[in-house]
Amino acid sequence: MSTTHVLLGLLAAGNRHGYDLKRAHDTRLPRARPLAFGQVYATLGRLARDGLVVATGQERESGPDRTAYALTGRGREELDAWLAAVEPPAPYVTSTLFAKVVVALLVADVDTARAYLVAQARAHTDRLRELTAIKTAPTATLDDVVAADYAIVHLDADLRWLRTTLDRVADWHREVHP
Amino acid sequence: MTQLAARGVVKAYGPTPALRGVTLDVAEGEIVAVTGPSGCGKSTLLHCLAGILRPDAGQVTWRGERIDTWSEAARSKLRRTEFGVLFQFGQLVAELTAAENVALPLLLAGTGRREARAAALGWLERLDVADVADVRPGRMSGGQQQRCALARALVTEPRVLFADEPTGALDTLTGEQVLTHLVRLARQQHTSVVLVTHEPRIAAYADREVMLRDGVVDTTGLGLERPFAGERR
Amino acid sequence: MRPATLLRLALAGSRTDVVRVVLTTLSATLATLAGLAALTVLAIPTPPGGDPYARSEQYASALLREPGLRGGTAFALLLLTVPVLALAGQCARLGAPARDRRLAALRLAGATPGQVTRVAIAETGLAGLLGTLVGLAVYLGGRALLHRPDARGRLPLPTDVLPSTPVILAVVLGLPLVAALASALLLRRVSTTPFGVVRRAARERPPGPWAGVLILGGLAAFAAIDPVQDWYRDRHQEQPALLLPALLLAGGLAATLGVVIGTGWLSYTAGRLLHRSARRPDTLLAARRLTADPWAGSRTFAALLAAVIVGGGAVGVRANISAELELRRLTGAGIAGDDNFYLGTLDLVDLAVGVALLIAGGGLVVALVEQIAARRRAYAALVATGVPRATIGRSIAWQAFAPAVPAVAVALTVGLLLGWGVTGGGTRPGGYAQEICDAGAQLCGDPATRAAYTRTEWVSVTPDVPLAQLAGVGAGALAAVLVTVGVGLLFLRASTAVEELRAG
């Protein structure tokens, strides 16, 4: 995952210590899985070993020791290279959703596959509504909106696929079981 | 409490059935999305609920009173005072400025010209289009036009807002801004909304989604065996 | 592009295209008939014998019998083509949005701008040709049917002569050619892109009242007729043969054009005044529409106004001739001929004006229906939001009458002044000196005493301003507008059907 590069990016804005980095990560990526402290420190350790970040000193404020880290020149280069690299547009369909429908058709009948598709579409629709509510809440920040949008368009794509596949499921079954 | 209801509404255009017995309740302040593929009868349902079309059979009630039996004049007045309507495009009068378009329903209700203009400007302000108040629709962007149309639909503070593919002619972001305004203002005013759309993402703005298929409400969830004739637009 | 392809594309059109083509054909037919009638009158040969003023006694009507009158008759017939041509111009505008879409679709399919223009020209030219051919057929048929000598063997119409074949050919082929060229000229300002038609010169700027200059010029040309003739008579010179027709034609066209263009200014001004005082949605809608496209009034009312001008002119001429006849009854001097001849002729002119008003009314209906059809989506949306159809209907009525009433008044005035200009009356007191003896038969009978009791009086009859007749013509024109609005409102019902709202 890109947690490494997100941390590098956060450090590019200024020196931070581990706890700060975790908080900034969770605020900027509100819909992502929250980062664990252990993961933050492990990642920082690896980055320091590779010379991408460097510890700049310790401060002690009513708590445990906190080591602040700074981005090195090599760290900056690595970050720029990552930002410049285009992500390959998903070459293989690896969604669990897709796999499940295929397997359902192989081992069960049309109705089972359809029941699964309907249930899945409902779950998607509910989640879509939740995310839309979060997005349109008067208190929503642009961070929330952009993150929700990302999830929404993916759910929307899944939903369109689910509904179209529902209409095709009988023909598809005939093809799988000639 | 149910504000607006359809009971077994049937409507056909000549030999082509559009609605084959649709029952639907809209509660006060509720936002209901009516979805379904093209030609499923969702626009026709909206027109019947809004009293624009008279159903061939079944009833449409507004606060417990049957309105499908009312005269055109009475339904016209109901639409003018209690309902607001928003279409996909082309509803603004091309020769009138934005402010005049928005003021039109108030002028019809007999409000003075100055007062109507002040109210119209207030609504344009709330929809962030005050800067085009004296511009004609032809010189506005699609999003600005649609916001003016929304302002016109809301200027009489209606009890129900009918929106038929209100973002259909807009790009994603612009459409979203219009919808966000629509939902926010409807919630503020406790206005019910009937939102017709074929897009799941737009329907997600509603409290509830009702799916139509071939002129009836799809109660099985989604599944209906038929060949792909999907949502071509 | 093969001619067959061109023909097929030119004839592929919607219902409005058909309406336009039919009206273009009809106006071409009428223009052909008027033109051929005028040429037939001119083709009447002078009877042999060397006398240039010899009468052609085979005709019942003095208009045809007297060589001196035939020129005027032919000219009057040609003048009748003015409202017809105005109607033709109006027809070209009909269904323009639909045609523009069709032409744009052709461009999208790969046609070059030149090919698209050729398609549009071919459509007009073919419709015109069809019209002139129908006109020729009607003319030839009418000639055979109306060849009915009366008891004294005299013909009511010159059905015994035919214009020469080249002349007939010139009319039948020339009119469509002129129509096609005119449409090419109109399309020069239009560039058809694959995405629709872009009018290069946007007419956003409100029209100025400079149309008044044209009107004044036209009136001046007519007013100059008498002084110019006097000038030549004073010098005992023969005036150039073409001077009078040129003055009449140029003056008439300038004045008509001025009134039609001036309607744009009137529409705009009426719209502004209406907007200032508009308290209700119907007046507001009408006012904004008038200021948004003031030229719509010019386009819509062109034929009607031309007919009204001719009507006003006829009223003016009739008033002057009535005054002359009255004068002759008083003095025994003045114009020659019998009353019935002049008044009968004027009745014919009135009939022609009535026909012209009817033609113009037809054009008006189609133009208005077209305007409503172009706005049907907005109208349907208004009705859906609860705007009563009556409000929309009233706005359409305001939109028609606000410019029509002043424009008709101006047209009547201009027509009246033109009519007075032709007959040289109205503006100048006309009269004759008359000797009057009122001392009784005995004294007056005696040449000796007669001189003492005789005085000379200047007898004149000032023609009245024929308000009643003018009001009649004006009322006829406004009635045509009223009927048109009525038809438009019927059409509005269909246009506001909820089907128009489908996203489609």
C-alpha cells in the first residue's frame, strides 16, 4: 500500500512526530482505514533505515518521548518519483464481488445467484445513501466530500454492474451450463 | 403523516400502458426517489402525482383529498401554490431574466412587482446565482439555469417539490451542486420531494427509493427476468 | 452531388417545411397571376389607323378600352404583387428552426457548406417554379373560362390577347430564379455548422427609428409627382416616360419598407413601455418578448402592413375622386367620364385589398403558430408549474396587439398620404371658378342685365379625411390579427401537452 508515501508526503509539509503523523493521516484520508500507532512507528523505522527520513530530535511534553522526523533529500526524490508514476489501470478484475457471482453460478442455480446479487445491490444502495448523507451534511469538510465521492463512484459502478448483471444472469447461466 | 398518495394509478398513452397500478405514499418532509430504466413510467407517475396528468384509473390524494377529479383550473392552482416543479432543462422563459423567471410564480399569485423581485433575488442569493439575476437564460451555464429553475420552483415555498431528472443535462459536479442545494433547502423548509432519476447515485440523495419496472413498483427488490434493455440514454 | 440527390434532400422535410413550401408555391402562383394579368393588359394592341389614342372597342371596361388608362391598370395589378411578395418573404422564415436543424444534420453527415446552401436554394427555387407553373395553368384555364362576350359582343377581360411567349417564359422562369437568388442572399448571412445554424450578425441592438427616413422619402416621392409634372408642363416639355412609374414604384417600395422596418422599432418601444408598467405576468412576458426580438413583429406583420398601406392608399384615392366628382356636380367642370367608372374601379381595388388582407392573414396565422411551436417546451413547463393557459394566451395577445395597433395606424396614415399624393388632392385645395347669377330667371336671362347680377365664385370641395373608411381597413387588419391570435390559442393547447416535457 501507499502508506509509506502518504507519510513521506505529510513530512514534506514540515517535521512531525509519530502521533502527529497518525492524526494527520486520519484527517486527510477520512474514509481510509485508520492507521495503527505500531504501523506508523514501524514504517518510520524502515524509512529512517533507508535514509528517506531522519530523526531530528526529541521533545518531551507531559508524556512519553516523542521523536520528530524530517524528510531527507532522497526521501523527497522518492516521493516525487512516486507522484510522477502513473498507476496501471487495474489490469485484472480481482473483486471478491465478481468472483462470488461467478462461483455462485458454477455451483448453484440462477435464483441463488440472483438472490445474492439482489442482497448485494441492497447493501451497496444502503452504503451509497450513508455516504451521500455524510457528504451532504452541513458540517462536511471538503476532505469528507472528496473521500466520500471516491467511495460513491466506485459503489455506483458496482451497482450499475450488479443491476446489469441481474438482467443477464439467466443467459449467463445458460452459457456456463450448456 | 402522508401528504401525497397514489392508489392503484393506471395511465396509458393510446394503446401503450405507462403505469399499470402504482401505489405510493409520500410523507411530509420525505424525499422519495422514483427510479427505474427508461420507459418504466417514472415521469408519468410524477406527472400524475403533480396533477399535471389525470390518471385513467386509481386515485391521487393530497392531504386526504382526491385531486385527480379536480378541474384543470383547480389543479393548476394547486401546482402554483402547493407544488414546485423542476425539469431536466428548458423550463425557463428565454426572454425573461433570471430574476423575472423566479418572480413569475409570485406575480401570478398577485404579489407586487417590487416585492416579487426582492423575494426572487433572495432565492437566487441562497442558490449562489445572484450574479446572474439580470441575465437571460441563454447567456447562463446549464448549472446556473438549473439553479434558477430550482429557485423558481421553491420561491412559493411549496409543500412538495417534483424533480424530473433535475441533473440529467448537467455534468457530475454541477449536477451534484444543484442536488445538494435541493436537498438542503427541502430539509430546511420541510418540503417533501419526489425525485425521478435513473441514476443510483442521484437516488441515494433520497430517504427512500421506489423502483418502477414496466409500469409497476418492483417489490422483489431488483430481480425481474428480462433481456438487457438497460439504461440507454 | 447528383441532381437527383439534391432534389431528394430539398424535398425531405417536416410538416413545417411542407407548410413553407406550400405557402411559397401559393405566393409564387399569386405573383404569377398578377404579373401575367398586368402583361396581358399591356399586350392589348392599339387598333390600326395610326391614332395612338384609338379605343379598343372590344372591351366592356373603360380601363381596358382606353390606351391612356391601360398603363395605370397594369401598374395597379403589379402593385398588388407587393403584399404577395411580402408574404413570400415571410414564408421563407417559416419553419426556419426546423430547416436549420435539417441543414445542420446534412453538414454533420459530411455535406459541404456549398452543398447545404444549394439544397436550401433548390427548395425555394423548386417551390417557386411549381408556383409559377400552377399560376400559368390557372391563367390559361381562366383565360378560356372567362372568355364570355356580353350581349354587345364586348369582353369583360382581355381574354383575346396573350403576352408574347418570351415574356410568359420570363415570368414563369424568372420568378423562381429571383426567389432562389433571394434565398441565397439570405443564407449568405447564415453559416451552417454541423452543430446548428449560426447567424453571423446577431441583431441584439435595438432598432433605431431611422425607418422614418424611408417613410418620409417614399412620401416625398409621391408628393413630388404633381410639382414635377407642373415643372414639365410649365416648360412645355414632354416628361420622360419612365419618370412617373419610377417615382411611384420607388416611393411605394420605400414607404412600405419603412413601415415594415419601423414596426421593429414600434415593437421594441411598445415592449419597453409595457415592461415599465407591467404588473402582471402576461404583460411582463409579452413585453420581454417584444424587446428580446423586436424584428419578429416586422417579419410577422410584413404582408399585413403592405396590404394595409395599399388599402389606405385606395381610401385616399377614393376620397379625392369623390371630392372631384362632387365638384363636377357643382360646377360641371373637372374630370371626365362617368361616376360608375371611377367608383367601380375603386371597388375592384377594394376587393383586391380584401384579398390581400386575407393572404396576409394566412401568413400571419402560420407565422404565429410557428412562434408558439418554437416555444412549446417553455410553455408546457409553465403550464406544468401551474401557470394558467389563459395567462399565456393573454401574453400572446398582448405580444400581437401591442405592436400591431400602432403599426396598422402608421400604415394607414402612410397609405392615405400616398393615395392623396397620387391624385394630387387632400393637401391642396382644388376648385374651379364659376359664374353665378342669382337674380331670377328674367334678369339673368337678359344679356343686358345679366352682367350686373353675375358674380364669380371660387367653388372648391375639400376632400374629407375618410376616417370611417380608414377605420374599416384598420378594423379589418386588426380582425385578421385577432383571428390569428384565436387560432394560435387553439394551437397552444396542443403545444402545452405534457408530452413536450419528456426529456427525449
